[in-house]
Amino acid sequence: MSPLILFSFVIGYFVLLLAVAYFTSRGSNNESFFIGNRNSNWMLVAFGMIGTSLSGVTFVSVPGGVGTGNFFYYQIVLGYLIGYMVIAFVLIPLYYKMNLTSIYTYLEKRFGINAHKAGAFFFILSRVVGATARLYLVISILQLFIFDKLHIPFVVTALVILLLILLYTFEGGVKTIIYTDTLQTTGMLLGLVVCIFVIIKAMGMDFGSTLSLMNEKGYTKVFNMDVKAGSYFLKHIIGGMFIAIAMTGLDQEMMQKNISVKNIKDSQKNIMTFTAVLMIVNFLFLFLGGILYLYASTNNITVAPDDLFPTIALSDAFSGTIGIIFIIALISALFPSVDGAITSLTSCFCIDILGINKKEGTEKEKKRTRLKVHFTFAIVFFIMVLIFKAINDKLIIDFILKFAGITYGPLLGLFSFGILTKRTLNDKLIWTVCIIAPLLALGLDVLSSPEWYEKKLHVTLGLKSISESIFSGYKIGNELILINGIFTFLGLWFISKKGADKSFEPEVRHSEKIINSIGA
């Protein structure tokens, strides 16, 4: 299909986003940017969060992973279900009780300024790397199938896309993103369903017969019972649970949207509705992966896993319609994860690092500071995308989950220690614990899976014999985030003493009440 036609649809899509941004950002202020004036419709938030949670990585990497990992990824999704229930009934009430704009303010009130800064730092680090990895993956696909054919360099593509994202987010922030994410999630899900239907039809099959054939090939196997495997079902479910708690419940980007809803009940409905839809959508992505591999085997198509979906969708075997739908769905999957990331990073840096809400100054001065931070993060994103381009490894979903396990562990440890104990911390030693714990977790992970790091780093670590003797073939999987959180929790216990800060006792009692009610 003509790259000019695909390019025109990309531009048209951006024009639509800019129109939505124009109408939704009128009359916006800093409160609109940070928390949407706490007036967001919970149904729109729930639907838009699907796009933010899935991203372009899910769109190409989850289907691409079916060839070697079957439906094992769904074990993680089952863990998400448990994690989102904890978010809805433990964390959301706490955030609303404290009337937070940034969720990391909780850590300052509970432990002190260093805990607050540490929480914000690890969120910023994780979100910058994770969001830019997702951005790189989708830009590289657009580059391969559209912009290379138009002789537009990768650097220009990345720069223009980031500038366009800035145009529709810099004014309205969360207030705008609630609506643009809804639009983009709609485009992504419609594209997913249409692509499934078209490819099934091209194979001359229906949904039931396709599922049966996938079952015969072994693609539909959900539970891995091999205890030593990284995808062992308990590892995936437990890991998925804590990934959901950390990457959603302790993540400013995701919670920024949730606490923009009018009240606790609506926010809880938002989380549970989002969870139910997410379960269905992830199954459809895995089902799509099975279809793609069936089609590829029939037509002798052999490409890298992350290139499978775009290669088939944009091939000459299909009409131009599916190519257009794929491109729209792909960019619809990309932008909710990038626009929300830049907005939340701006909010986090302004509130948690600069303390803009505590400083004196006019609304205009604070807005000027916010815009500078917003543009700075866009520059950081651009640099990070170029770094990923230099590395040139598009099989990226494993990297994102691994990196999240390292960076979100301290957040998991800090929040759980604050909620589950009444102890106070030596504020000066918090940074020490939050740095040592991830390094210990990373060391264990390297020892258990040296071949993973050899592949990613392209170096020989020479740790295979050590790994075999210590772990006997056991591979640390998505439980890495739990191990990291436990190390952080234990380290915090070591630098703590009995007795909670008197000024914080109402929030502590409120947390205990919530946890006890769940246990009952």
C-alpha cells in the first residue's frame, strides 16, 4: 500500500487529536493539568485507561510472543485481577482520604521528605525508560513501513511525533488526556477486532475453528506447570499481582487519572470496570497472536516476533483497508502511553521534586515552570528514543517488565511498609535502602538468568555454572518485583523504630481499618 496514503491517515489522526485538545483545554489551569479539576467522568477514565495500560508494545509484542510462549502471558493478566482489587479497596480510599494530587505526597506525610523524593525518583526513572521503550518500538514500525519509503530519517520522525504530542498535551494535561485516551482506545480496540475478523476470513475459517486449530498447535496453553521456568504459573500470577499494584496503584500516571474522578465510589467502579475489559482485551490480543502464527505458517512468513503483525497487516495479500486500520490502531495504542507519561512526569516533577504547590507565586508563574518541565521531558524522551534506536532491540516487552521489577520494587516496599506497619524510619537512611535493595534483586536475577543479560548486553558474563549450582535451573520471572519489594521492606524495618508519627496516626488507622475489613 502507498506510504503516502498511510502517512495522510497519520496526519489526519493527529489533526483530530489537536481538535479534541483545543476544545477540552479551554479554560484550563494547573489544577486541570494535574488532576482534571477532580471532575472526570469515571466511565471515560476507565475506558481510556485501557489504552494507557496496553500501549503499542502490547499491540505487537503480546501477539508476537504467542509463537514461543503460547498463552502464558494470560497468567500475568490473572495476577492483574488480584492486584487491581487491592488498588480499588486499599489504595484508592487512602488517596482520597488524604486528598492527594501526587500519590507520593503520602510518603512524605508518613515518613518524611527523603521517602517522598525517593518515591518520585523511582517513578520518574521507571516511567521515562518504559514509556520511551514503547515509543521507540512503535516509531520503528512506522519508520519501516511508511517513513523509510518516503526517505524521512528516523530522527525527524521521532522529533515530529514528540512535537505533535506536546501540542495536544501542554495546555490541558489530564483534562485533555481523559478525552484523547478515550478516542485512542476506541481506535485501538476497533482495529484489533477488525484485524482478527479480516485475517480469519482470509484463512477461510471462523472463530471456533480457528481456536480449535490453535489448540491443536498448543498455542492456547495458559498455565505453565514447570516450577523452574520463568513463566511458571505461580510466578506469573504473583508477579502480575504485584506488577499491577506497583505499575498502576503506585504509579502517578495511572493514579493521576483515577483521583481526577469525582469521588471514591466512582474511582473504584472505574478500576473494576477497567479490569474486566482488560481481561477480555488481553485474551483478544493473544487470540490475534495465534491467528497470526497460523497465517504465517500457511504462507511461509518468517520474521521477528514483534514484526509479525505489521508484516502481515501491511502485506500485499490484504487490501489497503486493513493496512490503514492497523496504522490507526497502532498509533492509537502508542499515544495513550506516551502523552500520559509526559503529563504525569511533569506533574510528579513539579509537585514532588520542585514542590510547586508549596511555593508562593502566581498561577502564571507556576504555569511557566510547568511548561518548562513539560518541554524538558519531551527532550529527554527524544534522547532516550535515539538511545533505543542505537541499541536496536525491538523484542522489548521482556525488558520493560524486567526494568519495572527493578525500579518499582522500592515503591512497593515503601508503600507497603507505610500501610502495614506503625513504625517510623530514619529518614536519612531511606535512600540507602532504596538503592541497595534493587541492586540485590538485580544481582539475584543476573545469577538466575545470566543468558538473558548476555543476550541483551551482548557480553559473556560467565555465570552459567554459578547459576546452575545455586539455583539448579530455577529462573526468576515476574516475581522479581516482589523479591525487590521484600528486600526494600526488610531494609526499611532494619532502619525503623516503634511508634508512628503522631500527625499521621489518622491515616495509619484508616489504612488498618481498610486492610482489616478486607481480611474479614
